[in-house]
Amino acid sequence: MPGVALLVFREVLEAALIVSIVCAATRGVPRRGLFVTGGIGLGITGALLVALGADLIANLASGAGQNIFNAGVLLVAVAMIGWHVVWMSGHARELSQQMNAIGGAVSTGSSSLTLLLVVVALAVLREGSEIVLFLYGMAAGGIGAADLASGMALGVSGGALLGFALYFGLLRIPLRHFFSVTNGMLLLLASGLAATAAGFLVQSDWLPTWGSQLWNTSWLLSNGSLAGKTLGILIGYNATPEGMQIAFYMTTLILLLVSMRWQQRRVPVPVPAPAVRQVSLETAT
């Protein structure tokens, strides 16, 4: 049971951290909860379908189908998060002013809701499919249903609680700094996901390594530890990276930074409307 709980906890934590950051970045968007719930539902449904077709997926591309599938999911998430970061870089000041003015009831349009739905669904899909496949293998290996259920309950609750803690911690950031902080976190998150996708493609022999294990900091912080796993999600930390992973990380980071700067220059800075002076009839006459 402890082994089941630990694995489920780590997978749920990864999805929960991604969802928490994206939810915080879309702070104040109406009907956000509905789209988050819908994304979780779609992700769980997709994970079950992936589990049912696991053999078919694994046998695709000469046995590398699962890795390619994972890489594809991650790259789509990178594209969606990257789009949001670029868009927000040009509208953050305007949204901050609106949220200050109307108490947080700001609408960034249907595009933010669509992004939220897709990223939540993809995060739950990837981690959920791994959980389902793992639990299926454990059940086939003789682990009892009670141990599986209790381990899954502990893992899900623990991962979800840490995700909520991150979310509410982000909401405590002063509004004038909020969008800058969440944009920075999304930037690092997208770069880390791109590097992880590159690792899957290297494992599938679709890309060269460009140098295997450029460095090894496992003695300081291993990838398998809770802190290493968390930093891997949040900033793309990898104790033993390959050259291709570094290339994907830096390319994504630089591309998004350049796009953000371009968007900031393209979108004019909103200027508050000047106050209307009240002129009395006595003064006018």
C-alpha cells in the first residue's frame, strides 16, 4: 500500500501543480470552475481510454508509441501555455487595473477558458493514464483491492492538498506583482515540459541525445525525491539532463521571452480616463 500511495501521490502532484499554476494565472475569469471541472472530467475519461488501448499505443512506432504519445501531449500543453504567457504579457497591466477597479470580476475572453480546459485535460490525461496503467499492473500482480483503494486515496488526497496549497499561496501575492509572478512560473513550466517531451523523443530514437548526462547533481537533489520531482515540474529541474533536453528548454524559454517582448511592444499601455471636471453654473457665468 505505501508503494501505491507514493506513486499515485507523485503523479497527482504533477498534475495538481500544473493545474494550480494555470488556474492562478487565469484568476478572476468567470465560469473558471466549470471549465476546470470539465477539463478534469475529460482528462480522466481520456486516461481510461488510453489504458484500454495501452497495448495498441505501446506497439505503435515500433514499440515507442507510449513515449511518442507522452511527448505529443506535453508539446500541445507547451503550445497552449506559451500562447497564454505571450497574450498575458501584453494585457497584464490592463487586467490588473480592471481587477482593482471591479474587485476581480475580470473576463479575459473565451480564449482563456479554452486554454484552461485544454491544459487541465492534458495534465490529468497524462498523469491519469500512468496511474491507471500502474494500478492495473499492480492488480495483475496480486495486490488486493483494499490496498489499491487505500493507497490511491492517500496519494490523490496528498497530491491535491499540495496543489491547493500552491494555488492559495499564489493568490496571496499582491495584485501589482501577481501577473508577473504567474507569467514567470508559466514560462519555466512550459520550458520544463518541452525538455521532458524531448526526453521522451530521445528514448524513442526520434531525436539524438546531443550528449548523454551532461551533468549529474543526483548527489545534491535526485529526480526521484519529492523536492526534485516538484522542482522538475515547476522549473524543469533535471539532475541528469541530455543535450537535446537542454536545447528544447532553452529554445522554448528564449522563444517565449522574445514573443513576450514583442507582444508588450505591440499592445499599447492602457491610459486611465481623465477625471471629468465639474464646473458650477456660478463659475461658468
